[in-house]
Amino acid sequence: MQKQTNCTICEEGFYCDGNVAAVNVSLPQPCLKGHYCPKGTSYATQFPCPVGTYNPREGSASTASCLQCPSGHFCPTVGAAEPAGLCFSGYWCREGSHTASPSGRALTLPIREAPHTARPPAASTGSPCPVGHYCPEGTTSPVPCPASTWSNSSGQQSEDGCQPCPGGFFCATSGLGEPTGLCSEGFYCVGKAKLPTPTDGTSGDMCPEGHYCPRGTSRPVPCNPGTFMTATQASHCWPCTASWYCVGGARLPCPQGFYCAEGTGYDWEPCPPGTYGPDPGLRTLSQCRECDGGHYCAHENASSVSGSCSAGYYCSGGSSSPRPSALSPGTPLHQTPHDHTYDDTWGSCA
């Protein structure tokens, strides 16, 4: 009777599978890549590295040889010898990711329970790219949108998804999910402004003369008719001063034949018939000059008298006609042949 040969436990780093040799004989084989073989391992795939890990070496003896999938990569299956590929664009993958498009939720992955295995902790291995950032393929950490831009959408794949800071706002820092705030009063922000008080002339600048810029202005606002501004950085325009008119933000002297009260724009007030305005810069009706005696002023907004009173008539001050009636300043003349006096009743000349 033949004596039975003693059996030896397979060494760590190897597996001993009786199906790969002669009957009743198990030859040690080096543990495969993507796996580990503690002492007594009986077949090649008995202990695969769990999802989210990989092992590029043969002959490993414990789970310590299973490496976390590197950041920016994913390892979706057990027994991986190398990462499956790069994390998808629009996502970012932490170390140990098991998917190319992680959801951001913490997952506990089911793995084989054995004395030699350990359950990885429940933790997020990445997520869709967060707002204010973009994530190209293989991203290990979200890339912040640069200052002067922002993004309020998740899953952006490139810097093209970062929007320029809108007009009237400024975006001071990188990684913004919304603009930092409104442009300061006295300044305007056209777009891509990093400061609330830009002065580069491209993203914005100081409010120019003849304009005003309230808080949050994207373009300088021209002063309304009847107002003006002679300074820069204005948040409002000043009322036009009396004796001037203001259009296009500029202040100009009231023209001859008119008078201009405070706040005048295009609406100059004309000196009425019977008066004239020879000088610019009048501010009230009372400054319109009464038409000179012996003359008449027939039209409004006159800058000089219209002419002399007609023969046979006399014109007192303020006459608007060369032949004034008894009801208007100045009257027709009537001289009797006896006393050479004027008869204001009939208005004819003797």
C-alpha cells in the first residue's frame, strides 16, 4: 500500500489549482494582475481587487497591493489590471472612482466578503462638474472659471461654458456661480468686468461728461434735455441753470429772442410780440425788452425791432404793429387845422 503524500498550503502570492496540473497535484502559479492571493488561495480569480481599484503586478499577496484608481480615471470592474480610461468631460473623478460619470452620491459597493477583504468606506468618488467650473476629459479637480466670467450650470466641459460677466455687473474672482455684484455708481461695466470701478476702457470705465451712471449701469446714460453734467463719474445729472438751455448733456447760453428758466431743454420760451431780446442768456419774461418807442416788434422771439412806426402813426413803447389801433400800444394821429393838436379818437392826420 502506497503512503499518501503530505499536502502543503499554497504560499501567499500564488494560487494552487489542481485543475491546471496532473490529477491530485496542485502546482503554485503566480497570482494574476488585478488580483491578490493570500495564503491558501485555490484558484486564480478567487480574490479580485474590488471596483475602484486596480493591480498592475503579478504575485500580490494582500489587498494592500490593490491600488486606488488614480484621480481623473475610473476602474469599473473587479480584477482590473489597469484603469479602464479617463473620466468623461463634464465630470471629475476622485481617487478610487468606479465610473466615468460619477453622480456625487456616496456609494458602498458590494464586494466579496472574506477574511482577507475589506469593504471600502462609503464616499463620493466624484461628481458632475460644479457650477462656476469646467471639467475636460480626465479632470482630477474641477477647473474654476476665470475671473471676469461665471457659470451657473453644472457639467460644463470646457472654458467655453464659462459666460462673460454681463453688462452692469462685475465678477471679481474665479469659480463664480453668479456675478459678484453690480457695477458701482459713477462707472459703467460693459462686460467681463473684474472690478466694480473699471477704468480700462474695455470692460468699462468712469462715466463721461454729459452722462450719468447709476449703480449697475452697462452703458453711460446721456443726460436728459434740461439737465447737464460737466464732471466725470456722475451718478445723476444737474438741472440746467436759468439763462441756459441743456441738451446732450451740455449747457449752452439761451439764444437771443428767448428766455430760459431753470431746467430748460429744447423748450426755449420766446419773447412775445411787442418785446425783443437783443442779448443771449435771458432767464425770465421780464428781461425781454419792451419794443422801443417809435418802433414796433411784430413777431415773437425777435432779437431786434421789426422797424419804424408807419407814417401818420405814432408807436409808444411795446408796440407790435406799425399801424397801432386805439386798443394797442401807440395810436393813429389826428391833428386839427386850428390848434394842431392830436385827436386820439379818430386816428387820422389833419
